[in-house]
Amino acid sequence: MTDDEILLGFALTLVIATGSQILASKLRVPALILLLPAGFAAGALTDVIHPDRLMGQNFSVLVSLSVAVILYDAGLGLNLRKLTGHTRSVVGRLLLLGILITFFATSSVAPAMFDMPLRVAAMLGTILVVSGPTVVGPLLDFVRPSDRVRRILIWEGTLTDPIGGILGALVFHAIATTHRVDIGRGYQLGQFGLSLLVGLIGGAVGTALLWLTLRTLRLGETLGTLAQLATVIAVSAGCDIVRDDTGLIAAIVTGLAVTNIPGFDMPARRPFFETLAQLIIGLLFVSISSTVTPASLVPVLLPALGLIAILVLVVRPLVAYLSTTGTGMSRGERAFTGWMAPRGIVAAATASAFSASLVDRGVDGASRILPVTFLVIVGTVLLYALTAGPVARRLGIVKPAGTRILLVGGKRWVIELGKALRSAGLDVLMWAGLDEERQRIRDEGIELATGDLLATATNPGARLEGVTAVFLATDDDDFNALASVVMQDNVEGPVYRVGPPHDSHGVIAPYTGGDILFGRALVRQVLADRYEQGARFLVQPASSPVPPEYDTLFVVRADNRLEPVTEKQQLTPEEGDTVVLLGAAPTGG
């Protein structure tokens, strides 16, 4: 290719990957639904984006290192403290049974369905055992199932990827060297154990390097992020040099260690890594799907639909049923677990790498691996994306659409505000530091957050699950300002704080922090004084006239969404809404 063609190919791949993800976010659909067809169409219309022409044999190496970065980022989101009890056992069963049953089911039906040898069918079965957090996560973000189901599916998808990659490498080498599948022999099991050992050692080395750079040298955010990226790539590449595909294990072990070992204090949100991972996913999907030709899809289209039906309607429900029996999960949670097993980037990457190598070796039927995998990825993602929401709602496991509020503060006016919000139909959770304030919250029948919840919420490495909005209303204005900055990264929604007095001389309260509740007129001291003078909160339909001298604090929309009046946002109530008001202080005796 000429220099101009290479520049055009890289630019076009980047534009397609970015444009597809932007369009998907606007349409509120998983990006994969657009990435794969866009890459396939671009590959069919032009040959400048084909990775084999742009990068040649280097493409498989770049795919391996890119997937390692994605898995490291996924590992950073896995907190072992949340993987306890039945959740741990369910994840373990899903991994074991899911891999075994999917492998044997696919390997059994693929020879007849796709006219391929058993050894190639085994390769296909190994590729299709993986799922992936890059696909499951966005789907769950749209569906919003219960926290337990979300945690189980994210853990399963993340841990399946490196295991599937290792098994794929073992099956590949068994086929390439012996022309048969002998993974069940002790030799191959020993090879698997050796690969696992190499990956664990690599993960330990990566963890030690990051401890040196992030804790001992105390690098800043920019250099610290650069050190993470360099460490993951170096350790993953080193492990792959020692043994193929062990870099994936090293990457995820490093991520798990960094997020679970006390002292690292990794932020809950990592803008650079999240951006990089999203860019890598887009580029890989577009590049890989561009290598699939229409001519290769036609012969396997109908059999692939049959395989998708088997995986979705038979294999996954069976795996979920066996894995969740006796675990205390509700019937709806068990059923939804059985309706969520899309394939993702690791399946595409391993299919691209292994099928190309087997084709080069002249293995009969290997050319069908990539198009079948492509169709399974597209089919499962499209099916689950269209049906997961309705299925979750039908099963009754969707979290309420409204806001789960964390109201921080223990003064009487704050507790009364919590009661008013609860009477408006909202889910209210409160936290206070003093024992008498906590007891007062209990006496009013409001759910009290655990004693360490605020410490968890302000821990940069934590994520406050279930809370979608935080309102900080303590008597310490500097605390409110600081907590609003830190907690913004740890909750799903916005963080607000009451305003400091106009003549405040606090260290930071007047200058920084989250959006100010109720505007500059109703600062914290004004709210407290009006309440002490007899003003009370009033909840009424928006259609009712607002009494004189009452101030609107919140609007609860008809769909149970809570919107506060802030310094930057004035609200207009609509028909069907509910308003929360604060009355004027009585002027008479």
C-alpha cells in the first residue's frame, strides 16, 4: 500500500469507530450493534481498512496487547470485597459450567452444521465460551438490573475472557502440532497449569512495578497513568513471549491486585483508561469485522442462526439453572442470568488470530471460524440488546427508575426534608456522624446508611452502588464542598450540596464543590433558621397553586425522577409532577 492509502485506512478506521460509538450513545443502543455492521460494510466497499494490508502479521500482536489493556481496565473495576457468599459461588459455577457446557455443545453440533472437522469445531467451541465486560457492561447499563445480578454478570464476563484465551491457545497448539484435540490428556492439563502460573507471575511483577511507580515514587496523575499503560503492555508482552496468550492473565491479575490491595487508592473513574479502552474496542471491532467478506457469510448464515438458537435457548439457560440452584437468588434473577451471554471483543480477537493461523497451515474448515464467530457475536448482541430490557421488566428485577437519594446530615431540618422526600415516593437513605443524630433518623423510620458508608463513598477506589444522587447538608460547609468533589466519581448520578453562608470564610466552601442546592438565597444557615422559626416542608401536586412565600426546592417528575432547584437550574413543574416546597417562617404569635 502507498503512504496515502495507509493514512486513509487509519483515518477511516478511526472515524468509523468513533462515529459509530457516538451515534450509538445518541440512539441509546450498545455500540457493538453499529460497530460490527459498519466495519463489515466498510470492508466490503473498500480494502484500505483491512488490517492485513495496513499492518500485516503485526495485527495479531497489536490485538493481543490491546485486549490486555482492556482486561486490565476491567480488572480495576472488580472489588473482591463484593464477591462474597452466594455471589462468589454463582460466579464460580458460571465459569466452570459455562465453559464446559458451551465448549462441548458447540463442538458437538458444529461438525454437522458447518461441515468442519472435529478439531476445528473444538477451536470454534473454545472461542465461543468467552463473553466480555465490554459487551455485558453497556447492556446492563441500559437495563439497570438488580445490583447482585449486575455484579455476577460483570464478574463472569471479565474472568471468562482470560480463561477462554488460554484454553483457545491450548486447543490451537493441539490442533497445529498433532492435528487432533487431546486437551483432556494430562500433558495438556499440565500445559494449562503452566500457562496459568506464567500469567500469575506476570501479574505479580506488574503489581510490584505499579506499587513502585504509584506508591513509592508517588507519580502524579499523568505520569501515573502512563506508568500503568507501560507496565500492562510490558508485562503482557513479556508473558506472551514466554508462553502464548498468558499476557491476558497477567493483565487482569494486575488490575485485580491494584484495585484490591490497600494503599493503591485508584480512582473509581479513570477517564484516560476508559477513553483508551473504548477507542481500542471500536478500532478492533471495525478492523476485525472488515476482514469478514459477504462471500464467507452466505454458506454459514443459516447454520449460524441455528447455533445461536442452541446457545441462547438451550446452553445458557441450562448453565444458569445449574449455577444458581440453591443460591438464594430470586426466580427473576435466575431467569435473567440465563438470558444474558453475548459474545464480545475477545471472541472476535481470538477468532481472527487462530483462524488465520489455521488457514495458513492448510487446516480444512478453518476459514469458517471467523464468519461463524462474527455472526454469533452480531446475533447474540442484537438479540440481547433488543430483549434484555423487556425481559428484565417482565421478571421484575429492574431497579426503580426514580432516584435513590443519599441525604447526608443529621440536623432536624435535614431529617424533616428526608421525610418529605420519602412522602413524595422517593427512596431515601440518610447518613449522619453523631450517635444522637443517627438515633433520631432511626426514630423517624428513615433508612440509615451503615456507619462506614460515607467512608466508602469518599474512598477514591470505591463505588457507591445503588445511589443515584447525593445531597450534602451537614453543618460543615468545607466538608460538604470537599465531599462533593470526591463523591462525584463514586456515584451514578449528580452530587449536590447546600450553599455556605454569604459571609463564609471557610477554606474551600465558597470556591469549589458540586452544584449548589436551592440557589444562593436559600443557603444552609437560612434553611436551618427558617425551620427553627417554624417553616415546614410541604409536598403537593404540581397542579395545585403554590402558597404565598413558599419556595420550590424539588420537582418529582411523573416518572419518579427527582430534579432539584439549583443555582444553575430553575425548574418548571408539569402536569403529573409533584413539588416539594419550603414554607415561610411564621410572622405572627
